[in-house]
Amino acid sequence: MLTFHTMLEPEEHWSDLLDKEVIYLGDEASPIEIVAMPGGMASGRTSISMRLDLPDGRVVIVETALYELANAVRQIQERFGE
């Protein structure tokens, strides 16, 4: 199951991408679709799948546990108060 590494300091993020090709999904991108799947994990807990349609027609699907996504959002909210 996909996990999140939540970075709360802007300096920490993605310096490893400076010499790589990056596909950036900006305002023109299709919305990211999120599907909740009750009982989707072997434990019976809810899993979340997210679909990203790339500009070249490829599709990326990532799956994680609802609690992983909720934990990442909670950390960001606690830090920035939104």
C-alpha cells in the first residue's frame, strides 16, 4: 500500500528532480479522480485510489489506505492551520 512522506518545509521537497524530466499537471489538467473503496484493504479498512490522466494519454493510478491520506492531511492542517 502506498504511504505518504509529508514534507512541511518547502526546502525539503524534490531537489532530486532538478536533472529529470518532469510531467507537471497544472490548471489545464484533468481533475484527479479519487475513489473510496470500503473494505478495500486486506484488513477490511477503507482504501483510496487516485487516478491521474497524463497529457500523453497514459494514466497513473495510486492506491493508499484512507488512514494514510487522512494522516498526511492532518499533519499539514496542524502545521498551517487550514
